[in-house]
Amino acid sequence: MVPRLPVCWVIGAICFVGTFPQAEADRVVDDADFVNLFINKMSAIVSQDNLSGSSDAHHGCPEGFRFPSAEGAIRSSKLDIYELCLPAVVLVGRIYQCGECSKWHHGGFAGGWIASPEGHIVTNEHVVEKKSGEHLGIMTSEGNVYPVKAQCFSDKISDIAVLKIDPAGERLPFLRLAENVKPGEDISVLSHPGGRLWYISQGIVSRFSRGGEEGQPVWMNVTADYAVGSSGCPVLDDSGAVVGMVSRTSTIYTGPAEDKCGSCSSSKRSPQMVVKECVPLSALKRLE
Ligand SMILES: [Zn+2]
């Protein structure tokens, strides 16, 4: 005989099913939606500023920039590094008008990270070079867009720039600097490779190296993947502290070196490995 479920048990089961929280949906990042949101919100801000005549009313950084105390900064563990650090990793972009249509266009995207609750954004110097007519802004992973109000620091050699936005009294989630980092240590890069927004990759610190010529900065090599668009994004340790910042890549080829190659066909040179070169913690610590 098949045992019958008591009625109260069945009702209980229905209630349970009805109220049980659904398995957390995948966090889907819709790249095109984010790009459109950025263009729409930034163009509305720029048009509003033009109307009110405050377009160039830059709020300066009279006191420059120093990393604030780490109190209140995001602290993570390897398991939740993405969810916890996501709110402090931003998109840095620009909009412009082409002069041939009435639309606003975006002029490319890179990354950055929030370094103070008052809205200091650290990114690469090469990210913030802008042409006249362009308007620079940042967007958070929640879709909040802020125009850049001022540039507080900029250094071409170390490829560091610090921007200021106005969070209108809100205290923003921010990342802190790590104490130190060594080759072999686990790291994560949370960045936007090729417009794939908020993409995490992991690896280790490979080594610290210096460019060939005198006066060249030290770079931190990492094995975590990133690509064009990742510039300015943080390299994080397992506690969510910043140990470096994405800057550039260097591809290793087989075949004759480029300077000895002369007119030889480029097909004789094939790529073997892409070395990732990041701004090291020591360069960021000069702003401490
Ligand atoms: Zn146009």
C-alpha cells in the first residue's frame, strides 16, 4: 500500500515551495546595455551642465590626493572577492559628438577603481588623455554614472592618474592598498577586457622587472589574463586589497627580433606568450 501524504504535510510542502527563495540567478552582465546607459546618462549630465553654464566648473583637488586610512575599506576572502570588490571597480569612458549627427558617441572604455569614500578614482595616466570636445565620466557596476570633476594626480612614467568625482554626500565603497606582495602570490584582476565588462581572472605574481632603458619604471608581471579595455583596473590579493594596477602587455614572438627582421615577412614571427605588465604596489604607495 502506498502511504498517503497527510494533507497538512502536502499544504506545508506547497507553502515551503512557494516561499523558498529561488536559487540566486546568474549575475548577467549585459555589455551593450551598460554602454548605452553610460552614453545616455553622461549626455544628459553634459547637456544639463551646458544649460546651467557649469560645464567647466571643475572642483579642484586643492589638497592633492593621498590614500585614506583603510578603515571602512572593502575586505574580502578568496571566495567572495568578485561580489565584494565589484562595487569599487568602475568603467572609465568618454563621450563626444562627431559634428555630423546629433547623437553622442562613446570614445572607448577602460577601467579604474574607487580609492576613497569621497570619490577619488585611480586609473592609468594613458586612460585619461582626452581630446577637446570629449567628456570623461565613470560608471559603477550598479549603473551609476558620474562626470569627472577634476584630475588630482597624473604621472606618465608610472602610468598613474587620480580623478575626482562628486558622489553628492554618499560614501562610496572603496579599495585599500595591500601592505606588500611577492612573486608567487595569488592575485585576481577584475577588469573589462575587450569590452567584456566586470570580468575576473586569476593568476599569480610572476616577478618584478625593470624596462631596458635607464629611468624606466618597475613593472609587476602577473599571469592573470587581461586585454585592451582592462587598463586602470585593480590587481587584487585574496583579501581584496590592491597590489597593483593593469597597465600594458608585451608579446613574445618566435623568429628574428623585429629590429633584425628588416623587410622579412611578418609571418616569420609568431606570437608565443603575452606578458602582462602592471603598475606595482610600490608605485601606488608613493601616494600613501
Ligand atoms: Zn555622429
